[in-house]
Amino acid sequence: MEKVKKVLKHGGKGIFVEHGLTGNILKDGLLYLVNILTYPTVGSSMTRKPLEYIQHAGFNLLEYGHLKNSFYYFIVRKE
């Protein structure tokens, strides 16, 4: 996130599409199982909470929503 903040202009917008937990116990259970394979092989976690990463980075969250399955979109602005 720090690298994204560095290249984004002041007042510029960024769009993130991320996967994460759904809140559904069955779907999230499947994501945890898939994560056992994906994290060690490609370094990608299927169980992260992307909104927390975006907020921690200090972006101004303009809009976010749920796409399909475990995917979410986030529109942010660098202040």
C-alpha cells in the first residue's frame, strides 16, 4: 500500500479489486482451505480483510462494494 500511495498523485483516485472473507461460514471455510495451497505457492492470502489494509494505509475511502463471490471493489483518494 505504501508503494501505491507513493505513485498516486495528491487528490488522485485509485481503484482496488480484492478478494477476502465473505461473512458466510461455508464460503469462508472454503477460502481457508484454498488458502492452505495458495499462500505458500503464490503468496496470496484468500482470507485477508482488504478494507483494513486500505484504512491502515490512510486512504480516503470514497466507495466500496461487493462484486461476485469473495471479491470487493474499493475506490480511494489520496489526500
